[in-house]
Amino acid sequence: MLNYISGIMPALLSGTRMTLSIFFWTLICSIPLGALVGLGLITKFKPLAWILNLYVWLMRGTPLLLQLIFVFYGLPLLKPYAIIFPRYQAALFAFILNYTAYFGEIFRGGFQSVPRGQFESAKVLHLSYPQTIRKIVIPQVVKIVLPSIGNEVINLVKDSSLVYVIGLGDLLRAGNVASARDVTLLPLVLVGIIYLMLTAVCTIALRMIEKRSSVWR
């Protein structure tokens, strides 16, 4: 059994690298974009707020799997305006669009929870709106939204397995290939263990960040 495990581990580790790549870049891009969307959702400029609300409704109201399929298989069919993404870029694009919407809704709640008096105090101090957001609002919002963001981070680890539907060689696909080839469930058990390890690392890191954040208060 050990020989078999050592034989399939290179493929599983290669798939894990793909999973981590999707996870990392989605997180890096969608959190700041989500903060901007959150600000846009509460803006007094109604056309922008309406467009962003429609975007969030579409992304949260349809499955990520369907969005992946549409980006990779559907957009090339929209002639004469066809958009063709390579597999990896298609996955990243769909994931970033989806998670930006979720993070945007989380940040919207965070921004709305900041008392209006904070903005009035900032005006008394002659701070501009960007300075108010950056120096007063954002530090408070980050502490408020951390638990909700943590839940989405854990979901992202598991959702990354959906990229198999467009043929990317992620962790789950590597396990499925090995399991079908060798007619054994052991590769899928190893895949489950790796996912558990990834979520455990994320959980520990998030708890450390939340604990550090509570000290800042």
C-alpha cells in the first residue's frame, strides 16, 4: 500500500498546486474587489448601486459550477463577440467574479454597521472621503467582517474542486483519474485527507488573525 501511495502522490501533489493556485489568486483579487463593490452597493449614486446589486444577485443566485461552464464553454459561442479563455484563466475569471460578489455583500454589511457619527466626526477633522474610508472606516469594517470572510475562505478551498468540469488538473481530478484507473477508493481518501489538511491550515490561520484583531480593539 505504501508503494502505491508513493506512486500516486506526485499526481495528487501536482493537483494540489493547481488547487492552491486557484485559491490564492481568487483570494488576492476578490477581497479588495469585494471591498470596492461593497462601497458601491451603499453609494448614493443610484445607477451604480443598481448595476452592482444586479451583479451580486446574478453571481449569488446562480451556481458557481454553471458560471464556470458559461465562461469556458458559453462565451466562445457569443458570436460575433466571442470571448475565448484558456482553461486556467477561465476558472480564475469565474471564481473571482463569484467571490467578489460574496465578499461585496459581506463588506456592504460591514460598511453599513459603521455608525454615521464616524463620518460626521471625520468631517469635523477635515478629512476627505477617501481619507475617512481608509483611516477610519476600513479598520473597523475589517474587524467586523473577518468571521464572515473566514467562512468564505473555507468554502473557497472546497469550491476549487469545481474546476474539474472544464478539464483542469486539480486535486480532485487527479484523485478521480487514479481511482478510475486503479479501481480503488484509496486515491479519493487521500484527496479527502489533503482537503481536510488545507481547511485545517486555513482555519488555524483565520483564528490567529481574528485573535490578533481582537487585540487591536
